[in-house]
Amino acid sequence: MSPTGNPLDLRAWIAQMHELGEIDDVYGADARLEIGAISQLNDKREGSRALIFDDIAGYPGGWRVVAAHVSMP
């Protein structure tokens, strides 16, 4: 993350987590049927990472959901 950037900018955090390999991308999930279930299964997984859901079914492009970004074992 750039030291001159806004430390509260979620986009900067997402980019940093991608660089560190601490976030997984999930594309095309259904908001009503899959995002919650995938997030819960991810939380139970050993060594789980944060998830970013993109291209969510039924929502405009560019709308994303971040999950498990503060999960604790």
C-alpha cells in the first residue's frame, strides 16, 4: 500500500491482500443462495483467506462483497 494513500481505502487493502496471497476471488456467486454458504464454509477451512465476490448474479458489474476479512481461528 502506498504510504501517501488513504489508509481507510478498501481498494488499497484488497490490492495489498492480493499481493500477499491472503484473498481469494469468487466470481458469479448468487447473493441469496451462495455467498453466505461459501463464506461459512471458508471460515471452517484451515488457513482460510478473505474472499471477494465479484460478478454477483443479478447485480451490476463492479458491485463486490468482501467476506471473512476479520475472521479469527
